[in-house]
Amino acid sequence: MKKHLGHLSAFLTIFIWGTTFISTKVLLKDFQPIEILVIRFVIGFIILCMISYQPIKTNQLKEEMLFVMAGLCGICLYYLLENIALTYTFATHVGIIISTAPFFTAILSHLFMKSDERLEINFFIGFIIAMIGITLISFNENELEFNLLGDILALFASLIWAIYSILSKKISHLDYSIIDSTRHIFFYGLLFMIPISIYWGFHLNLSYIISPINLINLIYLGIGASALCFITWNYSVKNLGTVKTSIYIYVVPVITVITSAFILHEKITMISILGVLLTLGGLIISQIRFRKDDKNELRK
């Protein structure tokens, strides 16, 4: 039952996250990337405190450092890189490049989680195919414009998210509730945002915040994409594992491409479609695994 709920919560998470690129792109017209981050995670943190506020008292420094690093990677660095990338490139590009996270997650899980899953040749073939797809997506069919900086930032964000996935799996092994753990991670993420906010000149303009379109998107990001989705994602990681949960990231490009076309009116070209197919195809190929039991069945 827990596994079924894990799959359901993972799909719900990705469905919401697949549209956050659009909300962020809209908000970037009036806000700096760090301003969006601070506002959405402050909202998320307040909501989590309202749901449950059981202080976490870790038993040792090593446990506390897991929360510190999770806050730095999953809350601060990942979203900062993603938001900055959106200022340089299309929401579609960012959504597709972020979908490479399962590759990095599988590799890091294999290296640091002592996983029994072997990285076979099809994993690397799939990775190469996906990279070709991502390259195609990075070009505009008419102008052949290459958004190098934005795409590189998005790729780094993907790697950072893989690190967060490993950290969240380790945290799930500790004896703390998912809501309290998530709130603790948010706390450290917000702490790391303070010096960045000072450096970039964080400034709240109330007229921008209360603008109906901005307010709706901020609430959506704060409550839905932050408070709710981090709980559901961490729940899935706990019950399904890092690699199986990360596979749901494959759905992000599809959701992002469709919503970008309808809401932001970003053009879907034939090169973009080919890039999407290659990227998703590569990701799927990389995850095809034949166990010995399966091979024996095929021989019968």
C-alpha cells in the first residue's frame, strides 16, 4: 500500500513541479530570482509550522549536517540556479534539462548509497541519446540561438537536485516525521538565502506582491510547489527509493512543454519535438534493466 501511495505522491509532485517553471517565468518580470525563492519558501515554512511544530533534536552532528546540506542543496542552490537559468533561456529548455536528474541520481546512489543496482551499458547509451536531445532543445529552429549559460546553469541544478535526493534518502532513515524533517530542511535553506539576499539587494515591493497574478503564483509556489510537494517527494523517496522516485522527473518536460505553449506562448518547433523525444527516449533506455530472473524466464 505504501508503495502505491509513493507512486501516487511522486506523480502529484511532478505534475505540480512541471508547471512551476511557468509560474517562476511570470514572476521574474517583477521579482529577482532570490526574491521569489525567499517569498515562496517563507510561505512554505510558515505552512509547515502551522501543520506541525515538533522541534527536531538530532543525536549527533553528523545527523544535523544532513539537514544543513539538504537545505543548502535542495532549497537554496537548486532553486537559485533554476531561477537564474530561467532568466537566460526558455522555460521549456529548463524543464527538459532538469529531467537529466535521474542520471545523476542513479550514479550518485550507486557510488554513495552502496546500491545493488549496477550501471549497465544501456544506462550510458541512454545518457548519450538524452544529451543529444537536450542539445537540440537548446537551439531555436529559426535563429539557431544557443542559450549556453542558461542551459549550463540548468544542468548544474540537475546535479544539485541529485545530491539532495541522496541526502533526503539518508534523512528518511532517521527517526523523524516527514513534515518535521521537511520543515527543518526549509529552515536551513532559508538561512543560506540570507547572505545571498543581502548581496543581491533583496527588496520587497508590496505593490508587486499584491498584484493578483503575482499573488496567485506566489501562493501556488509557496503552498503547492514548496510545502506540499516537498512532503510528497520526501514521502516517495522514503518508500520507493531515490532512483525509482527520480524516474518520475521524466514527466516534467512533457508538462512543461505543454504548459509553456498554452500559457507563455512559447513556440514548439520540430527540432524541439525531436529533442523532447530523444531526451525522454534516452532516459527510458537508461533505466531498462534485465534481472537474472527475467533472463531465465525468457529462456524457458
